Amino acid sequence: MEKKKILYISNEIKPFVGESEMSSSCRTMLLNMQDAGHELRAFMPKWGPINERRNQLHEVIRLSGMNIIIDDTDHPLIIKVASMPSARLQVYFIDNDDYFQNRLIEADKNGVEYQDNDERTIFFARGVLETVKKLRWNPDIIHCHGWLASLIPTYIKTAYKEEPAFRDSKVVMSVYGNELKEPFRDSYQEFIITKDMQPGDAGQFASPFTFSEVMKKAIDFSDGVVISPDESVKELKEYALGAGKTLIDGDEAKNSESIEKFYTSLF
């Protein structure tokens, strides 16, 4: 595959968070594509437990300072950056006091999922896309991992479709095992509208906004789909096949040659 600009957007990237299928898979793809000579950028949230001093995170002032408006409320966007250990690879962190500081991933220490996970999804998606625009870096491939990145395919193909940074990008969605137990609130479909979007641009979500329904919408707006071998996403695999999407198995995607061949097939 000729050299590409590849943007990875993930809930989790190892070693900044603990071991999981997602954090390990994303790290493996990043290192494989770096070794293959591609130009990379990566984004993830700055979760509360991430130790900024140990991981040498620092704020990027020129990228911070924007406000993301959700339900008429301004939420300041803070961008931090760190280098992945043992690799010359920068990872950008999306931060905000309300959504990420001092908070875990999908649920609190008692296992109770955060009620505003829907708003966190919107903030993260828009924060990443607005920051990439500021970087003046136009990715050929945008590879999204996990529920927090699930709105990005929709935005790229609707609200941001005329943006030079994303106009020619191919979008890939990696689907992992059941990540959320609680559905998003009924206000989710209303809150996602931004920029020049019309209410019908994203299509109609099936209510309730369960993990399955949110991921189906991400699949709808993606060019390719990576499916975890986890049995819990069998329905989503069948949905992606029925929608005619280009698929690759999650384990196979960890192989450098396989994922490059998969990316090439999207163009």
C-alpha cells in the first residue's frame, strides 16, 4: 500500500490505559502502520486515572481554548499530547473537566454507567474533528475504535463532509464486545445536530439508543468495519454484512499485511 495518512481515534490505547482488547488492538495497529512507513496521528480521551506526570502529558495551548456547545451549554476543550513509549508517535488527548477529569471510562468505581455518556460521545467526536482541522492535516483513512468514537463516521459523512480535511477520507469502524449496558438518553438524536446539519441528515436512530443501535449507525456511515471475534457482536457483524460493508476480523486486523490490504480495498 502506498504511504497514507492514517488517523486512529480510540476509547483506549495501551499503555496509557490498562490491557483490553481495544487498547491492545489499537496499539498494535499503530505500531504496525508506523513500521510500514505511514504517517499517523492518534486521539483518545484523557481519562481521570491517566497519570499526566508519569506519561509526560502536556497541554497544547494553540489547540486548546475552543468551546463545544451541547444543549446550549459551553464545554471548554483542552488538548494534551504525549509520546507513546518506545515509539516516535504522538498521541493527542481530549480533555474536559466535566466529562473526563477524575472520571473513569464508561462507568464509575461502583460499576454505574455515567448518565452523560451520550454527551461525552458528542464532545469527544467534535473535539477530535475540530482539532484535526486545526492541525491542517488531511487523513486518508480515519479508523475509529469503540463507542466513544461511534459518532465520528456520522459527522464525517454529514456535518464535515465538505471540510477539506475529511472530504476524501475513508472511514473505518472497529466494533468490540458489548461496551455499554445502559442506553443513551432520548435527547441524544437532538443533541448530535451541529454545524450545517439538518435533523434528518443522520437518519433516524431506533429508540432506545442502545449500544447495538448506536453501533449500527456508526456502521451505516463507515466505509469498512473491523469486527471483534467476541460472540456478543455477532448481530452487528450480520448487520454490517447485510449493509454490504467491507469487513475484516479483529484478530486478522492485527496483522500488518492484512490491515494494509483491507485499507487499500476501501479506495
